[in-house]
Amino acid sequence: MRSNHKWGKVYLAVVFVILYMPIVYLIYYSFNSGGTMHDFEGVTLDWYKEVLHDTRLWIIVLNTITIALLSSAISTILGVMGALAIYYVKSWRMKQILLMLNNVLIVSPDVIIGASFLILFTMIGIQLGFTSVLLSHIAFSVPIVVLMVLPKLQEMSSTLIDAARDLGANQWDVLTKVVLPYITPGIFAGFFMALTYSLDDFAVTFFVTGNGFSTLSVEIYSRARQGISLSINALSALLFLLTIALVIGYYFISQKSAVSGMGGRRR
Amino acid sequence: MKKLTIFFAAVFGAALLLYYVSLALNRTEGYVGKNTLTVYNWGDYIDPALIKKFEKQTGIKVIYQTFDSNEAMMAKIAQGGATFDVAVPSEYAISKMKEDGLLIPLDHSKLPNLKYINPRFLNLSFDPGNRYSVPYFWGTVGIVYNPGMLGGKKITSWNDLWDPDLRNQILLVDGAREVIGMGLNSLHYSLNDTNKEHLKEAKEKLDRLVPNVKAIVGDEIKMLLANEEAAIGVVWSGDAAEIIAENDKLDYVVPKEGSNLWFDNMVIPKTAKNIEGAHKFINFMLDPKNAAQNAEYVGYSTPNKKALDYMPKEITEDKRFYPDFDSIGNLEVYKNLGKRMLAYYNELFLQFKMHRK
């Protein structure tokens, strides 16, 4: 039994090494003064300096974060409304249909979503740029938020709502004082899920960027096509750090909300 | 509820702040407003110092965007919705864009530097009278090989590639017309051949090459050859120059049966907003000194006759990249074969790619 346990750990370690190896390799060579990805000649921070002095890149970083924040906030609001609507639908059949329509959007390939958005935007005359990227990010994030929030709603006991009604709460009170506080962890989870999806989406964004507006993943792709410059490695390393910071931030927020949620119930 | 309200207010606040900062940055960098010029070019296909110089000279801010295939570029331009003031398609794409009405005619009175272009590269079949396009770079398709890895053997013709000793040694560039063209050339047919019998014959000949082919790859072919992963590669001359600059053990040859002569050209697509600026940019790039600087940076062959005077002799006298047109018999420019024939070429290429060893 005990040795079984050990082998499990070894297996876990191997899997993690395989998963993280490419990223470590990439970051390792971002310090290479040689300029290529095969011979490590010496340690240098030149690539990071090059990245830091690139104003266009910083504009793109700001764009990416702005898009991510705005699209995930808006899609969280829309998604919560959608989840509530699905929750309140009486007919089982209708509920399944709505859920299925929601899930189709999640499993359908990004390329198809991106291409259809490109066609739609050019047809109705929206200039490619900030608006088109924002709209499409909202669109592919909403189903994710719905899927994150719905289980929370379903696990909520309906007696809670009945009790609130008994005690004289109106519709609005029930929503803001009972339902929303209960599903808050789900809302945050949905928000952060949408945020990460938006931050690293490539396929959809690739189609709808234009007029000089670009996001980080698309920019990295087009720079990588131009040949092997290690400033791309440096940029990827910075992006990786940002993702780690986000994950840690999410961890702390979810910890805190779990604790305060318990405190609230006890009172 | 309160927590949610505060959280979302904070998120929206932060987003607005970031948006404002990026707008301000855009403004100080000059990316906003009318005085910009969007150049749509292949990746790493211009000396960035020249863009800076152009911005300084004219006060126009250049937004440089890149594409990786003629097809992707044409799709984005045909789709509309985005501004591109200058684009750099290859010659066969130009005839197609012309047919589809995607190009704006050039005003030659605004391009006085056109006179420096070698007349050999003007008035070609894909754009008579250069109404829509001005040549940017030109080159050939040929063979890069590593004499060291081949035991000193020399490659001079397409047919040398069928040598059974070269098993698993050849990398091919992933282009239907290049590879089928290689088959046609090795049989001494024209690159623009539309006779299906000839094409089938070429494909059958290519199938016999399969044991020698290691892989069919895209841009990474440059890296693979420079790192000596394979001894032979079929590439465009510009890529060859880059590979040789990285690893000087390699050599380039234009096969004696003949090969393709290609051009990349500057055009003004119909999506252009700053047509005045676009002419200025094209004229700027035609200036002999600028063209020379650009050619040295990119490593492709410039069609600018006067620019050659400003470049080192070892480049301009290198017969591999500035060949005597008389010594190489049969350099052909791709013609637009029409949708049907092109689909047939692609079909044959696909069959070749699927052919099992």
C-alpha cells in the first residue's frame, strides 16, 4: 500500500515535469545572449530590455488587459442573468434545450466562431478593432459563466427562497439578499474563468483584430512568424508570470470568500 | 451583493483607466489620427530603420502589419473592414487581385524614383505598364545544399535530386506551384503548363522522389537547413541567402533546367485611406540608397538598378543571387492559371504529400 503511494507521487512529478518543461525551456533561453534557442552562450537581460522599451507592445498589453477585464465583467453579468433564467424555467424540456444551446457554443471550434464573427462584423459594417474584439470575447465568455454559475444555483436549497418569502422578502430582496450571496463563489469563478479565456484566446481574436489593434497572443504569433528573436521568449516569460499572479490572486480571493461565506452563515 | 457591486465597479473602473492610458499612449506615439500609414508586408521583410527614417522625413506614422501568405493577405483585404495603405503581394496574387478589383491604380507622376528600376523588371505580363504595382524584391527558386554532408558532391540540376544516394536528405518548401513546378522543370516542361498529361507525368516523377524527401515544411526550413538537419532544401533564393548567412558551409544553385522567377511588388489596395502617403512610401522605398539599405538588411535581390551602386560588390557580383539572365536559359514568371487549374495543381500536390514511402 505504502509503495503504491510512492509510485503515485513519482507519476505525478513526471506528469508535471512534462507539462512545465516547454515553458521552463522557453524562459531559460530568454536569458541567452547568443540569440538562438540551441546554444546557451551567456546570461543577459537584453531581451527583457528590448521588450520593456517597446511602446507598441505595451499598448498591446494594455489593450489585452482592458479587453479581458471588460469582456469578463460584462459577460459575467450577462451569464448570471442567463443562469438565473435557465434556473427559473419551469419546463424540464425547455431547460435542457437552453442548456444544450449554451453548451454548443462552448464545444464549437474557436476558428468557426471567429470566422463567423468576421463575416458578421463586416456585413453589418463594424470596423475591426477594439469593439469587434470586445464583442466577440463577451460572446464566447457568456456560456462559460453560465456553466460555472448554474451548478451553484442548483445546489442551493429551494427552502431558502421559501423561507425568505415567508419572512416577507419581495422578488428583489430574494435575488439580492439570498440568491446572489449564495452563488457569489460561482460568480467569481465564472469571472476568472472568462478572464483567463479572454487573456489567452488566439483563434477568435485572430479573425477580428485589425486597423492596428491587436492583442498579445496575436502579436506574439505574428512576431514569431518573423523569425527567431528571443524577445518573444522574454515576452512569453512575462506573460507566464502574469498568469501565475492571476492564479495566485484567484486562489486568495476564493479562500477569503469561502471563509467569509461561512462566517455569514453562522451569524 | 455589496461585495459583488464593489468588485464589479472596481473592475470597470480599472478597465476604463487602462483604456484611457492606452489611448494616451497611442496619442503620444502618434498612432491616432489621419496622419498614419498602414503597411501590410511579409514578416521581417523591411529594415525597421527605414520605417523610422520615413517617419522622420514625412511626419507620417507607420503602422506595420504582417502576413504569412498571399492567400491570407488577399482574404483580409477582400473582406474589408480594416485599413491597409500599402501591401506587398507576389506577382500571381497581383493578377488575381486585379481581376477582383482589389487594387487602386498608381499615379506615376508621384513616383519619380520609378526610373531607377531595371527595365527588365518593368512591364511584365502580370501587370502591363505597371499600372498597379512596383517591384519590391525578386528572386528565384532553387536548391540549397550542404556539400560537406554530401561528401563533396555538387548539385547542379533538378534531376540530381532523384539520386538514390540522397535517401531522406531533402526538405521541400510547402508550396504547390513550387513543388509541382520542380517536377515540370525536371521534365523540361513549362512552369505554367496546363496540359494535364504533362502534369500527371510530373506528379508521377515526383512520387519517385518521395524516398528522398525528409519533410515538407514552412518557414522553419531556414532553421532546419542552417542547423544541418538535412543536406538539401528546395527554397526561394531570399531564404537561401539568409540560410547561407547563418551557416556559410551551405551553397545555393539555380538548377540548369530552369526555374521560377518571382517578384514581390508594392501595391495600393482598395482598403487604402491615405493614398497620398502610400505613394510617398512607395517612392521612398524606390530611392536607390533606401533600396540598397533594405536589400542588405533583407538579403533578397533588389530590382533597383541604381541601388546596386551603393551595395558591396560581394553581394551584387554574387551570381547565385544576381544571376546573368543570359547564362540561365529558362527562368519563368508564374502566370495566373485560373481557379480550376490552380485547384488541379493543389490536388496533385496534396496527392504527392499523401504518397507513402
